[in-house]
Amino acid sequence: MAAPPGEWYHESDPTFEVTAMFLIGILIVVAILGEIIHRLNPWKKPEPAYEDLVAQIKQSDWYQELSRDQACRYVLDNDPHVQAYYASTYEAKRLLTQEGFQLGLIDYVKQEAAKHADKPR
């Protein structure tokens, strides 16, 4: 027999509702504890200091090779686009570890150095 509109919902077993609320409460507590542990992770390695990363970049072989050329050294020291390649710890770590990122910077520095070398002073 069809129930009249709006009366299709009937009272259910109250233990089901209590159990569902209890499980939802447990899930919320687990989610909160998981987030706290994730943020306060004692096993996470600390971030290296930005200055240390910049020093490592400037000691790398490719950077030393570029800085031997006077025009490249001028671009490395004065071009804001070069500083943008290692503007934060993320970019600095990326520049130290990813060869493609290094090659992009090397190409950019060489192109800009060629432009500066072609200009009459």
C-alpha cells in the first residue's frame, strides 16, 4: 500500500541512529588526530636554510663554470629572472636537484650574456 506524500519516512530503529552517530563521531576524531599528527610530524626532516641552498647552488659545477665568463657572471649577479630561478627554498631545491631546471637557467644566462656582449658600451 502506498503511503501518502510526505509520509514515506517512518520511524526507524533508534539503535541504528545511535550507531551511525557514533561511527561518524569516531571518523571525525580520527580525521582531527590525523591532521594534528600530519602537521606536527616528528619524523619530517627540517627544511634546509635558504642561505645554505643558495650557497650550494653557487658552489655547484655548472654555476662555477658559468661564473668564469664575465658576461655570464654579470647576468647571474644582476638579472632578476635569474634570481627568480631560486627565489624560495622550493625553487632552490629544485634547481639543485633537477637537471632540466638547471639547463633552462644555463640556456637563459647564455642567451642574455650574448645579448649583453653584442651591445656596444
